[in-house]
Amino acid sequence: MIIFGIIAIFILAIVALLAITATRRTTQGRLSRETRSRDAAAHASSSSTELEATATAEGRARSEESQGAAAAGVPALRGETGVTTWTPADEEELGVSRRQFLNRANLSVIGIGTLPVFGVSLIAFLYPGKAGGFGAPINIGKISDIIDFITNNKQPFYAAQARTYVQLYPTDDNILQNAGSAYEGPDNVAAMGLDQGLVALFQTCPHLGCRVPWCASSQWFECPCHGSKYNKVGEKKDGPAPRGMDRFAIDTAGGNLTVLTGTRYQGPPIGTDTTGQKPEGPACV
């Protein structure tokens, strides 16, 4: 990918050089606007009588010289009133017009200033950065500390950096068997850490994406947007949500809880009730 970015930078530089060359060719050999203005002013200052007299005398002289030169078979020499041969104007003698100068300056600024910045940003975009943040594995702390917090406060542990609620999950064999049916097999149950007594719930409601807060009185998750409700382990109990709360895979190596936010499982289907938990008080929504 980096090679493609470098090739793109070279192509843009070539296009800029071709544009500059085309501008020079279109303006080569043209008199500048200031020169044409001075010529027009000089001609306008002469009186019509002087112009007519001069034109008549010069015309007769050029006619005679042209006839003599034609008879001799040689071109007339440069003189005060003679016919001269055309020679192309020297570009240095003509100078650079204001329009030509501005065009070249603009293209130079674009080529020198924009292309390197664009190239560096393109390479930085293509070059892979260090993994981290949401979408990558996130270590949210020691498992023992998280379990103590949940038990002592009777609420889930919230990890803002992982956008996750961590809740305790019953490890009874019957409950785990029901979870295997709801989550399409024991492998998914193990990946989500249910067999270790934990579940990492994504904070977003599957209905329209609102963040679902915890209701301390009912001991359920209750969405304030449209009233969807979920039990402690994120199984849907009420409202318009199409399924339970989504959950992440976890890793418990080394006694630390790491939430794999790049691996998300859809919440259980409507009607799933592996724990049998009922609301423990009035609803918040």
C-alpha cells in the first residue's frame, strides 16, 4: 500500500510539471499587455495629418525599393523606410507578463506546498498504526477487583474505554446448558466467558443504538429512548428491541479481564431466559 501511495505522488508531480509547460507554450511569443498598451498610446498621440503625410512618403519609398529589390532578386535591407524581413521575438526580450507570472506562481505553490503534504498524509493513512482503542483488545482491570465491585455495589462494572458493562453470570450447569442453546453451542459460551461467571455486554441498545443505563431499583438494564428492558445478563424482557444486548468475547489470562471489542456476538433472541431473573423493584423507565 505504501508503494501505491508513493507512485500516486509521483504521478501528481508529473501532472503539475506538464501543466506548467503547457502554460509556458501558450504564452510564448506573445507581447505583454503593457507593451501593447504603450504602442497604442504612441500611435494615438500622432495627429492624423502627420500620419497621412508620413504614410504617403514611406509608402512610395517602400514601393520603389520593393520593385528594385524584386528586379535584382535580393531582399531589401533594413532601413528607415525599407521593407524588413520578420524575425521571431526573443522571449527574454519580451519579458514575462503578469498573467504568466501569476499562473507559474500558483502552480509552483501547489506543486511545492500541496503535493508533499498530501503525500505524507497519504503514507500516514496507509501505514498501519499501533492497535488500541475500541475495536481492539482492551484490558479493563483485575478480575478479582471487578467481581468485588459488582458484588458490593449490586450493579455492573462499567468500562467506558470498552463501552462495556461487565456483569456476573451464574455458573450453574443447567443455566450454562440453556446458554449453549441460546448462543449456538458451548464454544461461544466459552468465548464470551459465561462458563467463568462473567459476561461483557455492549452498552448500545439493539433497537436504535441508544446507550442503555442500569436501573438500580429493578436490577435490570432499561433503555430510556423507547423502553426496551433487559435482565442482568442482557436478555430482552420488554420493549421494541429485536433481541437481547450484544456481548463481546473476553480473555481472562493472567487474572486480568480483557474485552475483545473486535469480536462481538449478537444478543440472544427474543424469549431467551437462561437465568429466570425477575425485576427486583420498580422500573426506572
